[in-house]
Amino acid sequence: MGAISNHYGDVQIWVEKVIDSCETYNQTRSARMLVWNFEKQMTENNVDSSIRSSIGSHLRNLLSNKTHDLIEKQLS
């Protein structure tokens, strides 16, 4: 499934949903590549660096929290 829109806000929301749906560590690794590719696309399209940084750090934080939750769940 892909994002329906090319607007960065819509793509960000879609990536957040992908991260939220991760149920395994391997899925979080794939989501990490998705975030990386999204940031790369924003760079190539000359999106303002502060916007790019804000979106990127937000998505990486969500992903980090999700990964942490999955690891804790697996260890308990």
C-alpha cells in the first residue's frame, strides 16, 4: 500500500501509520528505510531544511519508541 497523496504532510501521516502498524523488529527495519527514503526525497525536492529536519526527527523518534516497545514486549 502506498501513500495516496504526494503532499509531504499526507506522506508523513502515512509513514506514521506504517510505523504504528509494525509488529516485528524486521518491520521496524523496513519502516526505518521508508523514513530514510522519505527524507532523501525531501532533500532531492529541495524542501526547506528546517521542515525536513522536523519531520525526519519526529518520524525517527516514533520509530525508536516503537522499536523499544517491541523489544520490551519480546523480553517480557
